[in-house]
Amino acid sequence: MISRIDLRGSLPGDLRDVLPRAELDVEAALEKVRPICDEVRHRGAVAVRELTARFDGVEIAQARVPAAALQRALAELRPEVRAALEESIRRARLVHRDQRRTDVTTQVVPGGTVTERWVPVERVGLYVPGGRAVYPSSVVMNVVPAQEAGVPSLAVTSPAQKEFGGLPHPTILAACALLGVDEVYSVGGAQAVAMFAYGTEECPAATMVTGPGNIWVAAAKRLLKGRIGIDSEAGPTEIAILADDTADPVHVAADLISQAEHDVIAAAVLVTDSVELAEAVAKELPGQVEATKHSARIAEALAGRQSGIVLVDDLDAGVEVVNAYAAEHLEIMTAGAAEVAGRIRNAGAIFVGPYAPVSLGDYLAGSNHVLPTGGCACHSSGLSVQSFLRGIHVVDYTREALAGAAAHVSVLADAEDLPAHGAAVRARFDWRIPS
């Protein structure tokens, strides 16, 4: 059901070449999304409606969801789901509120200061996937940090669903209503990213678009980056588990399955120095898979080239492997898990010990589940309040403070063969360099 990779003996020079990873050819998808984005750019709302009919099989009279539909979805939401969403929102706010930045002023010299001012982006489009699953949790994870950053204008979009009359899933609409979001669109795929990038008669252009999506969403983000800011090009979800012989194979198998449930190309990787654990997990998987609802999807994901059990000599080698893999989600199920977690440099989020499964982070830990995939955790972070803020340096110097820097500015300008730079400073002092 799941393959094995034996790295005992010695680790290869570039671990990334041998570790399991889903293939996601965003570059090939670019040429397919380019005409879609061009249609939206030139034909606006009409193109959005036509593309929704073409790709989602749904005719929509307008892209924007009526306010009455949002309130109806909230009124009809099952009480236990509402309570869970409200608690998810509460915990997410606690974490993300502490991420707020404060302006800092540094006195560089007497009379010369630099202030770093944090300013939210003006408008964001938040993408919530639809398809195999329903993701109200992604509404929470996108909206809460944007709100806590102080973004003045935000809109949510999610694919139109035929069974709901061309609206997004009602649980998604209810989550928007709980968060006070009243601008919601029934648009998915590349056309949704283009709608936010270019704007239409219905939807004003945004400054930035965030949120996970399929390969077409990732390709549209890559194509339109620059026209619009993006968080990341999200790929298939992935979990890596670093475990030793203290781990419970039942827990390990359940957690691998939980991420494989997302998609047939989801990645589930166990890294261990225990042959006994590897054997026990491999033995445990078939029974758990058979007992779960989406068994066919999960079985395909676990059997795919993106999933596997990786055997290593010891925990040090395991740490090296997971740092090279740079997983979206990394669980540490070892003795002294907190200490081991402190040695991890590359991961979207780290889950420490047997009682912090990835599922907790997906919904209720308070952390954000919009995380870098495909190894991008070695250079990128998950979605946060910081994602929606820009640091602007405000430089304030008096005449005297500038005079003290003038000679150095002139010397450096000449060294770079940019004499006009120095002249711009000297002009303020009758072309003389003060002593």
C-alpha cells in the first residue's frame, strides 16, 4: 500500500532527489490558464460567468453572493458546527492578534530617525477551495489574519456548486457570515484569481490574493504575480512524520491517512529509524484505510510516488531528512519531541508529541493551516498577519543630521559612479561638503 525508501548506511548528497514528492507541473498549466485570464481581463463579469458555466457546469446570473444567502446559510447552520467554527475563530484570533506589528522608530544620529511603519494592504481576495471537500476552516484561516492585520477591504471567493443553485457550499457561506464578511463570490479556478487581479463590473480589483487551490489556481497566481500580490503557489497537501520506536503505530497510521484523505496526489511520508515501527505502520494502514469513508482516494494517495516510509540509521539522520523535505506539516513523535522539534529548520508547521496531530492544526490549534508546500518551507512561511502587512521605512533627517552624512554619501556615490547622487546632497549646502 505504501512504498519504502531505505536510506540506511549513508545519506545521498541531495536528499531532495530521492525523497517522495508529488509532481505538480505548474509551468505546463500556465499556457492553459493564460487565455482564461485574458478573457477575464478583456470581458470582465461576462467572461467570469461563461467560464464558470464551462468549467463548473453551473449557470450563474451574477458572481456576487446575495447578502440574504449568507444570512440564510448562517441561520440554517447546525448548532454544533456553528459552535466549533466559533471556537476555531476564537483560537485563531488569539494567535494572530499576537502577530500584530508595532511601528518602531530608531534614532540613527541626533536629528536623524528611521521609522518602520506597518501598513496593511488595501484590498485582498481570499480563495477558499471547493471540490472533493468543503473548507469552512480555510475561510477562518484566510479571513482572521487579514482582519487582524487591519485590511480595510476583503472579499472571499469559492467555486459555484451546482447542487446549491450556483452558490458556494452553505457551510462556507455561514463561516463568512460568522466572520462578518459580506462580500463573497461564486467563482473558482483561474478565473477567480483573474477576477481579483483585473477587477470586473461586479468585483473591484484587489491588491493581493491568498489561499490554497488546485493547479489552475497555482498557475494563475504565477502568471499574474506582479499584477497582484500572492501568498504562495499552493501544491498538494503533505504530511511528514518523524518517529522513533516510542511512537504508537496506530496514531502514525491514522495521521498519514488524515492527510491522504485530501486528494489522490496528497503526500504522506514517515521517516523513522525503527524497522519495527515501519513494519507496524505498514501493517496497520490497510485496515484503517478500509474502515474510512474515502478509502479509494486514500489508498491511491498512499500508493503514489509522493508517499512512502523512509528508513534512516538514527534520529540525527531523520532530522536531516525532514529538514531536506521541508514538509507543509511535520509531526514529531519521538522521545524528547520538544527538543527534537527545536532542531527543525524547515517546516510549514511543526506538531510536537502524540497529542498534537495535524488535524488539530487544520481546525482548532489556533495556528494557520495555509502553509508552504512542495519543499517551499525552506524559504517561505505560512499565512499570517505579516502576510497582509507592508513595512515602510520613513526617513526623517534634519539639516544638521544630513550634513553629518554628506561626505560619506558623496564618497559612496562616486565609488558607484553615480555622481548625481552626491550632488543631490551637496546642493542643499551650496555645493560644499561640510566639515
